[in-house]
Amino acid sequence: MTGNTKLKFLKVLHTAIWLFFNVVIFYLLYAVLINKIDKWVWTGLGLIFLEGITLLLFNRMCPLTVMARKYSNSTKDNFDIYLPNWLAKYNVRIYTGIVILILCILFYQLL
């Protein structure tokens, strides 16, 4: 497999994982908004927690970004994922804000 093919594979994989976590996050938001706190909420929060630990271990970068860097010299924020550059650049900030909102609503409901 060539470097370009490996990069494309990593971009597809990274995008699929990003989509999966979007489903998780927006399910969590929906669930806390309608006050449907069930095992899936706790499972989703566990997945988000594990993702956060992973990002911390890799210096706030996805391990796939680290792997993709071997196959690209691009300085664009979306070199490793099929997202618009602006979204790739602010992805962590956007989704961290949404997760904080989810946690605030959840804690309010549990009190």
C-alpha cells in the first residue's frame, strides 16, 4: 500500500470514528434534554471519557492524526479527516462545549 493510499484509509477511518462520536454526543444531548437518563447515557459518557483520556495521552491529538502525519506534510487542520478545514480546526472546542452543556444539564437533573 502506498503512503497516499494509507493516508486515504486513515482519513476514512478517522471520519467514521468522528461520525460515530457525533451520534453518541447528539444522543446524549437529546437524552438529557428529554430527561431520559438510561444505560445508554452512561455508556455514551463512558465512551466520551475514554476519548478524552486518549486525547490527553496523545497531547490533545487523535492517535489517527499522529499516524496520518507520517504520510502528509500538509499544514491544514483537515489533512487527516474528511471535514471542512474550519470544523477540523475547531472540532475539539465545539464538541467540548457541547459535552460540558450535556454534563451541566445532567447534573441539574440528578440533583
